[in-house]
Amino acid sequence: MASFNFESENMQENEPSYQIYSPGSVLGLFSNALKINATVNLIYLKGRYAYGGGKAYGNYYYDNLFSESDNISIGVRISALLRTKIVNNEVYTLKGYIEKSIKNSSVELRFVVDEIIQQEEKMISEEELQRYELIQNKLEKGSTDLETVIRNKILKEEPIRMANIYGNNAIVQRDFAEGLDVSQKYFQISEYTCNITSSTSIISKIEEVAESDYDIIALVRGGGDRQSMEAFNDIALSKLFISLPAVTVTAIGHTVDETLLDKLADKRFHLPHEYGAGLHTIVEKLSHEKSNSRALLIDEVKKDVGKQFAEQVLTLEKQLKKKNDEFTEAQKTFKEQSENQVKTFTEQLKVRNEEVEKLKKDLSEKHGEQIKTLTEQLSKRTEEFQKFQELSSKQLQEMQKNFSEQQKLRQQEMDSYKKELAVLYEKNIQSAINEKTASLKAGMESLQQENLRLNAEVNNTKTDYMKIVIAGIIALVLGFVIAKAV
């Protein structure tokens, strides 16, 4: 037992010893090891400042600073107070320090702004001048109000024809449809796709769409990096965009940067869902206005109808009172006339009753005489009918007897005809047989003569055996035919 413990102690002494770290420990070691002057001292950075998210976190904004010569950027943390002095996309020289933060398996650097040293004077380029001219042209031309167009179309009960241009393989159509909701029934929506990051592709698609005379033409996308936004600052695309007769709308998925097309559009939405919801809001607003107008109109109509109804009720009450008076007077007159008519009718009824009694008496006497006469006539008619019935029975029996005799004669005649037909048929058959027999006899005689002639020839030419065979065959055939005919 003691020896075993000794061996275990020796093995533990011989094993190599090493330090074990966790992933968080390694990142912490490397983070603390990155100590250079730029991380411990204040430095100056120069670049193009670009807004990041639109919200502040803990009174700080998190933006980006881009190199002037390329698109390489570093994250910037700046206080809300200093950020109010920053103009987006302008070049600044900033003073601050570098801070480090560990994110997953990487160390992220961020520049913390302590002071704004200088803002570079911005040189106006030829492209910027063209953009300014386009904006001035748009201001002179004026914007078409989207809400007014939708309102007029709905009031005229006309469908609103609109074209939405999406990127290839875009999935934001659903966001737009969800925002539009039940108001979709007022719109005839056509969807087009193109390379939404290429100004040339967008121009080609807008030219195609413009030929269909839509009420609204919208560019819709769901976001992307800042470089993909440059297509919406293209001068040629912008010129075409402001020349469209339709209402122009942008909903290109960004909330901070404003592109040239956003400035030139008649209506700008940030996101596709907001675009659909905006149209839905306009339709709902019009519906509420129509409902309120209808309610006011109904109230006015109710007041007018109530006033007219009160006047009509008053007039009707006067007319009813007048009619009641007339009815009372007519009822009084009718009562007097009814009493006079009842009295007259009673007297007339008395006279009529006397006449009826007298008529009943006369009719009773005449009725007795008529019944006696009718009884005698009925008895006479009965006797005549019995005689007629007996006569008819006798005539029917005679007719049946005559019919039986005639039927017997017809049967005898039929039998006679059948016998004559049988005799005639036998004669015809015999005649046909005699005629056929005579014909066959004549043929037989002719064949016999031919046979005799052939026999003579055979005797004369005994060497011609072929003729003999043919003659024999003919004789056999003729014999068979004659036997068949007989």
C-alpha cells in the first residue's frame, strides 16, 4: 500500500504542468495587450462623416467616418450635443481616442469623439450643380399631390393604376401589401423588376413603364448598403424621373440618407411597408371624410324633413278637422235618409208579401194540373219506349243472322279461290318444267350430234389423244348438267 502511494507521487512530479485559459480569458489578454499610443492618447481623425442609426443610446450616437479616398470606415461614438453640430456627408477633422470592445471572437475598434476640430470647406462639383438645377426644375414644375390624385380617382369611382418597380428577387412586395391592407381594392397594381442597384437598368424599366400611362410610378426596395444607394443619385435617372407625368414615389428602404430621387419625388416614403400604409391612410381618411359629410348631410336632411313633416302634420290636422265636420254632417243626413228609406221599404215589403201570398195560391192550383198532365205524358212515353226496345231487339237478331250467313258465303268463296289458285300454280309449274325439258332435249340433241362429229373425227385421227380426252370431259360435263336439270 505504501509503495503504491510512492509511485503515484513520482508520476505526478514527472507530469508537465501548463496554464488552462477560457475563450473569454484569451480575448481579454489580447485586448489588454493592444496598447499603442493611439489607444491611450488623444488622436486626430479626418474623414467624411456619415450618420448611422437614427436613435441615440445612452445619450450617444453611433455613426461612421469614411476615408476620403475610399469606402473604408471606422465606427464613431459621439455625444448628442456634439452631433448637433455635424452635417451628414461633410468632411471633418475630429479629436478623440480609440476604444476597444470584444464582440464574439473579434476585437472591434471605435473612435470616441471628444472635440470637433474643423469642418472642411466643400467644393461644389459639376455634378452637384446639376443636382441643384434638377431640384430647382422640380420646384418650378411643382409636385403632384398623391393624396389629391387618389381622392379624385376614388370620388370618380375610377381605379388607381400604379406601377411598383422592385429589385430582382425582391421580397418586400409582402411588406407593401401588408401596409396597404384592405385598401388594395381601390388600386390596380402592376409589379416590375430590374437591377435596382443599376441606374441604367432602372432607366430602361421606367421608360418601359411610362408607356402604359400609370397614375403612380414608385421605386420600391427593402434596404441595402450605402454604395447601392448611389444609383438613386444618378443625374440621367433623375432627369427622367422628374419628366414623368405620373405621380412619382420613392420607398427605397433607408431612413437616414436622402438620395437625389427622394428630393425629386412627389412623395417619399422610407420603407415599403410605410408606403403601403401611407396609401391605406389616405384611403381611410377619405372614407372618414365621406362618412362625416354624409352624417352632416343626413342631419341637415333630418332637420328639413322634420320641419316639412311638422308643417304637413299641421295641414293634415286642419284637413282632418274639416273632414270630421263634413263627416258628422253627412252622417246626420245619411241617418235621416236611412230612416226614410226603411219606412218606404217596410211599406213596399208589406205590399210585396200580399202579392206573394196571392201568387202562391195561384201557383198551387196550376201546379196540380201540370203534375197530372206530366204523369199522363210519362206513362205514354214509357209504353212507346218498351215497344221501341222490342223492335230494336228483333232487328239486332236479324242483323246477326244475316252477318253469319254472309260470313259463311265468304268462307266458301275463299276456299274456291284457294283451289283455283292451286290448280293454276300446278299448271304453271308443269308448263315451266315442259319448257325447260324441251330446251334441255334440244341441247342434248345438239350435244349428241357434236359427240357424233367428234367421234367421227376421233376415228379419222386416232393419233390425236388430246381431243379424245377433251371430248370425254365435255361429255361428262354435259351429262352431269343434263342429269342435274332433269
